[in-house]
Amino acid sequence: MRILLVKPKAHLPTVRGLERFQRLEPLEFGYLAAALPAEHEVRVLDLRLHRFADHVFQRELARFRPDLVGFTAYTHESGIMKRLADAVRRLLPDARIVVGGHHATVIPTDCNLPVIDYIVRGEGCAPFHALVTALARGEEPENIANLLFTGERFDAEAAKTWPRYPDPATIPIPRRDLWDRRHYYCIWVCENPRDWQALLPPVAMARTSYGCKMVCSFCIVPLLCGGAHQPRPAEMVAEDLARITADHVYFSDDENFIDEAYGFELAEALARRGVKKRYFAWARATTVLHSPELLRRWREIGLDGVFVGFEFATNQELKAARKGGTVAHNERAHDTLRRLGIACHAAFMVRPEYGHAEFQRLRDYVGAMPPAQCSFTVCTPSPGTPDYEAARPMFWCGDAYDLHDCMHPLTPTALPLREFSALLARQIGEAGRRNPLRVERHLTRPWELARIVHADWHYQRAFRELYRDYPRELWEWPGNVGLPGHGGLQAD
Ligand code: B12
Ligand code: SF4
């Protein structure tokens, strides 16, 4: 069979702005392709790489004439995915269309459309293999776990239960030959950067585990993975990483080091195989404090930076989000990482309820922190979570899946939306000056510096003008005082 796997190009300026700093490999397709027998011809079309994405997509359909088209999508890309599926239906009426990935997993009902034939939920390798095998034999797929039909055969009951993730040992090593790795990069943060070091090196993406044992209320991962952290066999990951040609590896785990014994096992497996890479990983503040020796070992084998969800600058907000940590934990974890020579990416969230005082408090907090690469998103409930259902009556644009990028408030802002956007952009701009790459002055490649300044300008503009992504009548939204369920924040 001829199989085309398509990653949509996001429409939101915020996501496109982020992509100027990091564009990562479509690893999901590497996994899916690796699960198929070699007789099938698989192509990956990453539309993020193309300026005229629709044109490129239609040209590829005409040239390749796939028998099966597979789409992946985050929620904010779901509208684009449906539009592309519609184009396949019109141009190649005999081709089958399957969707998978995060949106299809958490809101399969939204994918139950005539332009889509099959919906795959959760880990895709086994259902995709079974689907392709059946279609290649000229049969309709039957009884495939985690695969739903659309239309009359849509199983609404099955759509309500969460797919279980399989034993990671059963999942193949992903193929990486289906895309040109030079297109994928990431701004690379580290403590004590060297003169002339690459700021936007080519990166590969890799996964060592899925899931997390924690239960933060805003996060979908505990529901997706049933509160379990499932690592891939260490030797398999070492083999996967040994095959990667890029020097820099960005992990796509939910939490890399929450299982201390596995973290050491993997470090030793990599050391034994002589895998020498620079790594960027994800860890909770409490994990850093619990396992500093593990972080030290990883520093020795190449760990440069860690993404830590600081989330908020007050204990009250951290408690409300069931983060399982405090501001003091965050600060001590930051200090520990710096002493180990590992850069900290501190991820914060603002809430739609924030007024001037709360923005000022966050600015003061971030301004007083030791150097860190900081990022800011808007705390929005994840589709698929109870928080999402609870907040739904207050959504100001209905479900607005196209705005779900965790950067657009879904409920009314306390400040006029235009002002909220400006303050968020200001927060991002001021925090950018605390980035270790800027604080630790060192010589940089001029063309990379120019690219970053340009990216930064676009990124801040996307936030300053975020209000423009909403219907015009909301731009000057007067505030939510008096709306049910929207009490203002109290001081900590
Ligand atoms: C790594 C990661 C990133 C990377 C980007 C990865 C990439 N390739 O571009 C970075 C850090 C850049 C990132 C950015 C963002 N991310 Co992100 N990210 C993740 C994370 C931690 C892992 C995703 C991943 O790559 N996994 C590894 C691959 C191999 O697995 P997979 O994608 O799940 O694919 C498997 C299955 O889903 C399935 N499958 C997938 N596609 C298809 C297609 C078909 C046809 C089939 C059959 C099966 C199938 O099979 C695959 C193989 O196993 C997830 C959390 C999670 N646990 O999913 C969040 C997550 C997906 N991200 C999320 C969000 C919100 C974002 C941002 C919008 C956040 C922000 N404001 O900055 C941006 C947007 C980026 C963009 N371009 O759209 C949300 C999505 C919520 C939603 N409802 O859409 C998640 C779930 C985080 C969360 N806790 O809420 N992200
Ligand atoms: S620690 Fe991170 S991945 Fe785990 S539940 Fe909390 S936010 Fe989600």
C-alpha cells in the first residue's frame, strides 16, 4: 500500500512563533512506519516545513496517490486536519483516511465525521499495523483495540473509556529515515555556554518512557497513562539513541527521571554503548530534589538542560493545581540544577483571572530568580479532563478547539483581553533577559543571533496580538467581575 502520513501546519501565530525556536521531528510517524512490514511504501509529509502548505499537500496527493492517508493533530490543529481530510475525500475518493494523535485520543467524538474513516486512540503502532494489514488484504478491519469506526459504526461507549498504553517493550525502534533531519532544531540552553557554540543546533527527538505518576489537575497525562510511568527497555533506548546521527537529543517524555532506578539503568546502558550526546529532559522539581545523584550522573553523560514545571509563583496556586510541590521546592530544585551545571527551563502559567497585581507579582518573582530560560503559557483545562467539563459553561467561544494551544485563555479574562495580551507579551520579553544564554555573556554566531532576535520579535508580537485570534467583540472584553465561578485571586 501507499501510505501518506501528514502533520498539519498550525494556524495560530503563537504556535508558529514557538516553532521559530524549536521545531521537532514528527517522531510519531517514525514509530508508526516502523510497525509496518517493509512491503508498504510510507511517506511523511510535514506541512510545518512548507510556506504554501495546502498547495504542497494537494501536489503530494496528486503525485503519490496514497491508498491510505494518516493525520496526526494536537487539539489546536484539529480544524486544519479536518480541512485536509476533506481535500483527500474530494481529490482521492477511494483513499482511506485515519486520524490519530493527541486530539483523536482525547476527543474522538470530534473526529466522528464523514471525511474520516478510522480513529486511532493512544499508542498507535499496534492498531495501525492491524489496520494496514486488513486494508492490504482488501478486508475491513474488525475488532482492533483502540481503533474506532466513524459514522453508523461509531462506538460511543468505547469512545468514553481511556485507551490503555501497551508495554513499551512491544513498541519498535522508530524509523528516522522518512524525513530530512536538518529541518529540525531547538534553541539549546545550557549553563556556562562556550563561545561560538551553536544556539539552534539540529536536534533529534527521542522517547525513553511514557506517563507520569503525579496528578496535577491541569494535566491530561495522569488520565492518558492511568497514573503509571512506563519506561522503554534501557537497552532498546540505547540502541535507538546510538542510531541517531544528531549530537543533540530532545526527550519527548512526560517525566524523564521520576523512576530513579530506571534513570541510572539507562545512563549506564548509554555509557556502556559509548553514546555521546547532549540531552534536554523533563523533570519535576521534587524529582530533582529526590534524585540529585541521578541528575549528576546524567550531567556526566551529557545532560545540558531540564524543563521544570514551576507553574506558579505562589503556594496557593500550586496547591490548587495539585502540583505536589511548593515554591520553595522549585527554588531549591533550580539551585540544585545550577550547582550541577544543568540549565533550568522554568515553565510558568498565568491564569485568565490575573489582574495587574498578579502579573506584577509574577514579573517581580521571575526578575529576582537566578538565570533560567523561562516560558509562559495560560493555564487552560485540557480537553478530556474533568476540569475541562467543569469550565465548559464559562467558555467564551464555545469549545474553540482551534484556540486550544495553552496560550489562549478559554474563559473570560479579568483584564480586557487586549491588555491581558500585552501583559503576557511583556512578561515574556522581560523574562527573556534572564536567559543564561544572555546573562552569561559569550560570543555567538552572528547569523544565529539574528535568527533568534527575529524569532523573539515574532513570538512577542504573537502574544501582544493574541486578542486578534478571537472574535472582534471580545477584543475589549470589559472583565469578568461578577461572572459565576470567577473569584479574584487572593494574596498568598
Ligand atoms: C514532546 C511534546 C512537545 C514538543 C513537540 C513535539 C513535536 N514533535 O512537535 C514541544 C515541546 C515542542 C511541544 C510543544 C507543544 N505542546 Co506538546 N507535548 C509533548 C509531549 C510531552 C509528548 C508528545 C510526543 O512527541 N510524544 C512522542 C510521540 C512518539 O508520541 P505521540 O505523539 O503520542 O504519538 C503516538 C500516538 O499518539 C499515536 N499517533 C500519533 N499520531 C498518529 C497518527 C495516526 C494516523 C495514528 C494511527 C496514530 C498516531 O501513535 C504515536 C506513536 O506511538 C506531549 C504529552 C504526551 N504525553 O503526549 C505534549 C502535548 C502533546 N503537548 C501539548 C501542547 C498543548 C503543546 C503546545 C501547544 C504547548 C505550548 N503552548 O507551548 C505546543 C505546541 C506545539 C505544536 N507545534 O503544535 C498537549 C496537547 C494538548 C492538546 N489537547 O492538544 C500535550 C498532551 C501536553 C499536555 N500535558 O497537555 N510539545
Ligand atoms: S508532573 Fe508534569 S506530567 Fe506529571 S501530572 Fe504533573 S504536569 Fe503532568
